[in-house]
Amino acid sequence: MKKRAGKQRETPSAPSGGQRSNKAQKKREEEGTRPLWSRGWLKKGLVALFVIFIVVPFSLIMLPELIQHFAHTHRIRLPFFVDLNRPAELSLNHTINMYLTSEEGISLGVWHTVPESLWKEAQGKDLAWYQNTLSDDNLVFIYLHGNTGTRAFPHRVGVAKLLSALGYHVLVPDYRGFGDSTGEPTEPGLTTDALYLYNWVKARSGNSLVVIWGHSLGTGVATNTAVKLLEQGVVFDGVILEGAFNSARQNIPVNPFYWYYWKFPGMGYLYPVPWANNICVFPTEENLKKMKSPILFLHSEDDHLVPFEIAQQTYEVAASAQNKERVKLVTFDGSHGYLHNGLYRDSKLPDIIRTFVESL
């Protein structure tokens, strides 16, 4: 019993070496914690001050440009998984891809499809061969496509195949900002691109006729280009306007190039809309009053983007400016379901195009 009592008394008065070591270590840790904790809050405070007084003011100036730069560089290109350098993958196996410089810093991706009768000869040929064929006396079409997407959209490929099968050359560009073309899309910029391509073709096509086919947004580009050429005393040999919109009679609710810009949710409350200064007019009606070229309007009665009534009114403006012999309107029954992009599928379209070309 005495031994047990002795042991009980020894525990609090005589701690072992290990216990002393543990207590000392714990005390040192507690003492070391205080300055580390204080230094941590000091660092956080300095970071907060840096963010408030440096980062935020800097971002108010630079962030909109950084966002736009990122979006412009990495914007989505439709259709997906299409290599614009390889038109043969879309059954355009008598087509070459090329890049033209419409002005400094602007590179345009362009497809040139030769007449279908040359498809065998075209295999393996280079750009020089394709350019030389433009002077073979076959008519040349320049197809100015609609808004968004690239020259690889199915209905655009469909038009190229249709015209090639009829024995014509077809050049299909992507305007600046579209597809793999560089630059920002603007109305003056698109007009400049079309003018450049027209002059490029005329310099190589000899006596071949050159006809402009504009679809949707491309109708505005086509009429702008026609008026610009008239100022130089040049008249298009012929113009086809498919699904032509008319900003004078139809409300365009959004900027047509909104897709080019990136806008994070809520950013509009902090930063100006990036396309606010990119004003588009496309005065098609006023242009039609000045044009001198033969014009063929193509429109589906069930067009869901440009009402049929607008097409009729636009045609009347153009016909009044010239006459109904030089300006034609061909309509397509709405029961076919062509809507805005599907006219190329109509079985009667080849004869309609051929008749128009023969009248030039």
C-alpha cells in the first residue's frame, strides 16, 4: 500500500523527461503561432489593397479589350470539324482553297470551284491552273453568303455544286471575321472585301461575264458593292438576290455581327456593348434605285427571316427604277419548306438560273 501511494505522489511532482520535452515543444508551437497568424493577415491586407487600388482600376480600362481579344481569337467556328483547307471533304473535289489580301492585315479565305466538266483535269492542280481557267469564257459567279458561319455551310456548298454543274466557275469567300478570314466584320469592311474579289476576278477572267449572287446578308453586300462600282463607271453583268432583306421596311432587332463578339452575362452593366460602334445600315432599297444591272430576285413564300411581303415590295422598288424586263422575281411555294436557306434544293432552280444567264 505504501508503494502504491508513493507512486501516486510522484506523478505530478516529478514528470518524466519525455513529458517535459512534449510540454516544451507545445509551448514553443503556441508561441510561434502568434507571429505567423499576424503575418498572414498582414499579407492578406496588402493583397486586398493591391486589388482595390491597382487591379480594379486597371481592369476597368483593359478588361473589355482582353475579353474581346480572347473571344475573337477563340470564337467558335461553324460547322464543327470542317477543315476549310480541304473542300474535297465536302465533295467539292474540283475546288481549291486560297487566301487573298483585300487590304493590309485582312486575309480572306476563298474557294474557287471550276465547272464540273473540268473535275478530272482539276485533280492535283495548283492555284495557277485554277486562276488560268477563269479566262476560259465560262461565266463566273461570285457568291456572297449570309450572316454567321463559313463557306462550308451545307446550303452554300449546295449553291457551289449547282452552279458548277451548270458549267460556271464559282468563287465563295468568307468575309473578314467569318470562317478563317482575319479582321473584324463591319459593313464597310465586307463591301471592301467584295470589291476586292470582284476586281481580282475581272483582272483574270478576260471576256467572261461575272455575276454576283448575294444571299441574305450577302444581298446587302452585293448592292453596296454595285453602287460603289457605279461610282467608278462599272456595272455588274448580272445580280441574283436570294432572300433579300430590306432594312428600310423591316426592323433588324440586333446587330448582324453580334455573334462575333463575346459578352459575359452582366458585363453589359459594367462595360459598353462591344459592337456599339459597329453600325450597320445596308441601304438595299436606296441602292436598288441606283443600280443598272439585270437583277433576279429569288424568294421562298415561307421565308421565316424575310417575310414574303417585304420581298415583293423590294422587287417593286427595283423594277420601278429600271423595268420588269431587266428585274425579275421568282417565288417558290411555301409548301416545299425551303424557308430562308433551302432554295438550292429546288429542281426548277437550274433552269431558272440558266434562263437568267442567257438573257445577259
